[in-house]
Amino acid sequence: MNAEEKQVQQEIILSIGPGLLPEASYTIFREKLVAYIHVLIDQDFEKLVRILYRLDVNEKKLKALLVKANADSGLLIADLIIERQLEKIHTRKQFAGSKEDIPDEEKW
């Protein structure tokens, strides 16, 4: 597992809570995330909605995928969660160096 995959895993676990534990394999983590989402769909849909909101998963994209695809909804949701976390990581990396370019007198 590379560093980016570890970071995605850690951030998802922090956002979702103790229902998910880190795994040595990214594939196994994804499978467990899918299974966890299935449990939430069946037992606590409101919690799933709160998690998706907290993680800032695009609602329109999610609805479109769920309507269009005949695939497993838990798998689609898990992949969107992972995709969103990767976007956040890439954005943070992109703007991480910009703080150093600001003169000291303009920093807060």
C-alpha cells in the first residue's frame, strides 16, 4: 500500500468513526468499507447520509450514479468516498507550498 492509499484510509476512518479499522491491504479496506456501507444502508441510513455530508461527497453525482448504474450501491458509495478523499489530498498537496510564497508581513 502506498502513502496516498494509507492517507485515504486514515482520513476515512477518522471521518466515519470506530466502525472501520485500518487494513494492511487497500483492497481489503475497500471491501470492508463496502460492507460497512451496506450495514448503514440497512440499519442506519441517516448515519450514512451524515457521513456522506461530512465527507463532502457530491450528492448530484451520487444520485446520478445510483440511478444510472445497475451495480452494487455500497460499492458505488465506497468508491465515491474514496474518490472524494483522494481529491482532497491532491488539493492539499497542490496548495501546501503556497504558504511559503507569502511574505511574512502578509501572513496572519
